Amino acid sequence: MLFERQSDVARKGWFRKDSGRRPWRLSVKLLIASSVAAVIGFSAICTSVMFDMRRGEEELARQTLENLASSIDADISRNIELYDLSLRNVATNLVMPEIEKVSKEIRHLILFDHAATARHFGAIQVFDAQGKLTIDAASLDPVPEDRSDEEYFFVHRDKPDVGLYMSRPMLHRSAYSIVLSRRVTDADGGFLGVVVGSIRFSYFHDLFGRLTLDPTDTITVLRRDRTIIMRKPFDLDIVGKNLAERKDWNPANLKQGGSYAGVGPVDPTPRLYVRSANTSLFFVVVGKPLASILSLWHREVIRIGAVMVALILFVLGTTLFLAREIGRRAEAEEKLEELATTDALTGLKNRRKFDSEIDLEWRRATRNQTPVAVLMIDADHFKSYNDTFGHQAGDQVLVGIAICISDSVGRAGDCPARYGGEEFAVLLPGLSAVEALTVAETIRLKVEQWAEDPSVTTVSIGVASMTPTAANDWSYLIEAADKALYAAKANGRNQSVVAAIPQLALVA
């Protein structure tokens, strides 16, 4: 029959609860947001600490390399200065008039008696203005030599004010050395020749060998024009190269007394380089691989990073677990609230929820001075129908009426409810009596059309609307609508009656 079809639709479709995921509530969002903010905050702090540690490691390495470069620079400078004193002494004594009158033995004593001697220093030699060897500290009768084609010879010949000159690395007297030389000048400033000495590479090997260095550390001694004098690790292919000729290297990267982190001009290994502050004949550059400097830092980053990842995963996992539990609890509370406020048969709000909603809307309307309307709806001849066809058929009629009411009431603030037995109530905030009557007639006609046979069931509706005042409460409105409902039944049923307030005159 028709009632059974409509009842099936109601039970299977209309009153089915939304099974989709509910949007997360504010409490869950706040929990997740606070957890994410905490994770980001701790991560930012740890990242900042890690970078501070890195800067600390780099600064400590820079200071260590500065001290090493200064120490090497000081040692080389001291030996060069000591050797230069001997060269100056020879150059000064050579122009003494008496030097030509003494024997070779006495001349050697005068020129070389106070000369610096060490196993790494070569014997001092004197060459005349034509580059011919005239005096050799190693022999009274030296083997003839001609050095007029050497760089240091024509530098002193052409530039009187050069002073002490350091040559490029060269093979000197069967040993790789750097040659130190000074100009010999007569009383009128004329060029008389050069005094030449040498410092063998063995000196640098011995100096660097006394230092505790990693195999990948570098020490480079450069002439003022950036020619490499010596380098550790030693490589003859690199020694003697002039870095000023390297187009891919900017000398401004490593200024006097400064430092530079990155790839240097000699090899592709990234290093921290520190340059000594020497401004005389040479300067020293010490380099240490960045990987070596930051190896301890890298281990700490991995260790702390692993701990942070574990903590982040724990926090996020705990947060998601709590969020899910909060969601479950909220859903359970919603279900409990729904069970407490919903009529089980019709799916409409129950009497308790209706009373709560009308009390809330009444107070809001009192503040805003807006009308509140109520419909009281009763099924006509329901008792006789229920007695004739049974309680199950009667329940189907109530469900059908509930569907018609729900179809006709669509605003968010409207509250359709089962008021009790076969009686329904609809709260319509903000509607006047005329507007409420329109809604009532829509409900009545739908029930009439739905039943097909008016003898089966119809509804009578009482309509009341009023603007609340301080002198009355919402029970006055319910009473007015209820009286209008009784008037509708008394007038023949299947009709809507509006209560005239305050006189409560009834109009069909």
C-alpha cells in the first residue's frame, strides 16, 4: 500500500544519518596546530643551535690555522732575517778600500767570519758587475761561474732600490733552493755586483715535518707576487707556479691576514684557508679541508637530527592518536545528544529539544524585538485509524506526516518536533502570522496529497505568532497556538487556524 512505500522511503533514505567524515572540530584543529607549531619551534631552535655549533667549529679552526700560519711565518722570517744580516755584512765589507790589499784568507775571515751557517743555508757567493763569480765562501779558489742571465742579477742591476730579493724556486748548486741576494753598490751608487745566498728546500721540509698535520692539510709559502715557493704536500709541478696567472682565481678571496672557505687555486678540495699578515718578501697560507673541520659537527647533526626525527614522529603520532580519540568521543557525544533530543520514530526533534530551542529563540527575539511563530499540528482521526489498522500502520502515518513537515520547513533556525503522541510542533523564528500560515498550509496540503484518500488521515494546524515582551513568556505563544489547533478541529479538521493575539480571536 501507499503508506508502506512512503514508510520505506522514510526509514531507508530520509532519516539516514550522514555516514561521511565529519569536519574536524576546533579542539582537534587546535591540538594539531599546537603540535605542529611546537615541532616547528623545536626544529627551528635545534637548527639554530646546529648552525651556532658549525660557526663555532669554523671559528676555532680559523684561530688554530691563524696561529699555525703566524708560527710558520715567524720561523721563516727569523731565518731569512738572520741570513740577510750575513748578506748585508758581505755587501758592506766588499766596498772597504782595504779589502783589496789583504790576502784571500784574511778576506774570507772579514767577509764570512760572522756569516750565518746552517745545514740548510747555501754558501754565500759574490758576483761582479758582469755576473762572474769572484768570491765563494765555500772555497778560496772557486770554479768560474757566470750568473749574468739569472733573474736576480738583472733585477739588482736594473733596480738599485730593490733591497733583499727572493728568487723563484730553482736548482742552485745541485739543490732545489730559493736564492736570496743583495746589490753591491760603490760610494757613488754604481753597480758593482750581487751577493747571493740560498735556503734549500730541506729547510722547509724539516720545518713542516715538525708540525702535527693531517695528510690533507696544506701549507703554502708564496712570494710577494704570489709565486709558490714551497708547498706541503710537496709537488714539483706546483712549486714555482705563479697564481697571478690563474684566471679562475680571484686574489681578493684571500686578503692579507684574512681567511677564505671554498675551493682554492691549486686543487678542487674545499678548504678553510688562512693567510698570514706578512707584507715583506713572502706570506704563508695554511689550509684545512672543510670536511675535516666539520666532521665532528656532521656526526652531531646526524645524532641530534635522528633524535629530533624520532621526537617529531612521536609527537605527530601521539597528536593524531589523540585527535582521533577526541573525534571519536565527540561523535559519541553527538550520538548521545541526538538520542536525547530526537524522536526515535519520526527522526524529528523531541519535546525536550523543542522546549530548549523555543526558550533560546524567545530570548533572542526579546532582545531583537522580532516575531516568533509556532505551528501546533495534530493528525485528524488518528486514534480511530490506529485502532482500526493497528499501531504499525499508525506509526507509518506519523512518519509520513513528519516527512511532509520536514519537506516544508527548510530554514536553519526552524525546529520541527514531535510534541507528543500524534501531535507535532514547528518553531518558526522571525515569521509573522501570515508567513507562518503559508508554511502551515504547505504542510497541510502535502499531507493531504501524500495520503491520497482524505478519509485516511489529514492534519489540523494551529498558528500563532507574536513579538515577545517582558510581560509574557513563550508558554503564552504555545497556549495561543494550541487554542488555534482546537479551533481548527472544532471547525471540521483538515484546516489551519491563526490565533489573533492578544485577544486570541480565531480566524479560519
